Amino acid sequence: MNQTKKSEKYEQILEAAIRVFARQGYYNSTISQVAREAGVGDGTIYLYFKNKDDILDNFFSYKTTQIFSQFKDEVDRCHNALDKLERLVACHLQEFEQNRDLAVVYEVETRMRRHLSDEKIKEMSRMYFDLVAQIVDQGQNEGTIRQNIPIHLVKQYLIGAVDEVITTWLYSSRDYRLVTMAEPLVDLFINGIGTADAADVGPAARADTTT
């Protein structure tokens, strides 16, 4: 089989599977449904994937790797850390806004983590964490991001916030653009929720006011 045609068919099936998993739920989805959505016979699926679990594994190992590579290319076009951070968040939100099915599968299945090997999860997370770590390190060198905060906490804080914003958008009854959350999210990340006056008052002084 021609390699280009094989690659096209592989992506065709993978994209169809994402749509089926998002709409039917992973548990309720079948190979036959994926085949029908992809416009191929059931047997064709098995030329590319072992089973339904293998399709989901490939979604994370191939599709998310592809997307995160696009994120990195976009981030690399920016110069300072804060611009890179906002671009990363904006790309993340825009990608999921454009492909709601992708967002559903990604958010739901990464939270469940039942069908994936630990290594798949670690590999997927590592790409994003490494990119965030590079941006934070640059920001610390530029003096725009504080030095005295643990890098692992920064990564968890940012990625957790982005995931929560996406999940809220997916299940919200309001109609709004997901990507419009990028700028306020990064502003909140950089500036926090306190005022300059609050920053001048140490923990001990704040404790005194509550006793």
C-alpha cells in the first residue's frame, strides 16, 4: 500500500473515531460505528489498529503529539516569555474551540485514564510540561516571572487552569468564544487576584486581622 494513502486512511479513521468517542462515549462506541463514520469496512480498521483501546492510544500518541508540535511552532515565533505564554494558551484554547469533539475526548479520557498505559499519559504530559517549563525559565531570566516559586507548582497551576476553562466551556449553557479566555487567564496567572496593597501585607499581618 502506498505510504501516503496509508497515512491518509490512518488519519481518516482516527478522526472518525474521535467524533464517535466524543458523541457516543468511549464505553458505548464500537469498531463498527467508527468504520461507518470513516466510510470504510470493519476489516479496514484492523489493518491500522488492533482494537478500540489501540485507537485511543493512537489518538494520544499521534494526534496530541501533532497538536503540541503546532503549539511549539507558534510559541517559537514569539520572543519574550509572557508573549509565549499567552500564545501557548491561546493556541490551546483555539484548537479545542475549532474541534469540540477533540476537546471532549481529550478532557474526558485524560481525566479517566483507564484505557491508557501510564507511559502514554506521561509522554503526553511531558511534552506540555517541558514547553511550559521552558517559558517559565525564560520569564525568570527576563525578570517577568518570580524566581521563588517551585516550577512543578507553576506547571500544575497553569495546566489545571486551562483544563478547567475548557471543561467549563464544553458544558456551559452560555455561548461564548473559548479563545477569549486566553488573555484574562494569562493575566490572572501573572498578576494573581491580589492588589498591590495586599502584596505589602505579609501572612502574619493578615492573620492578625482575622483574630
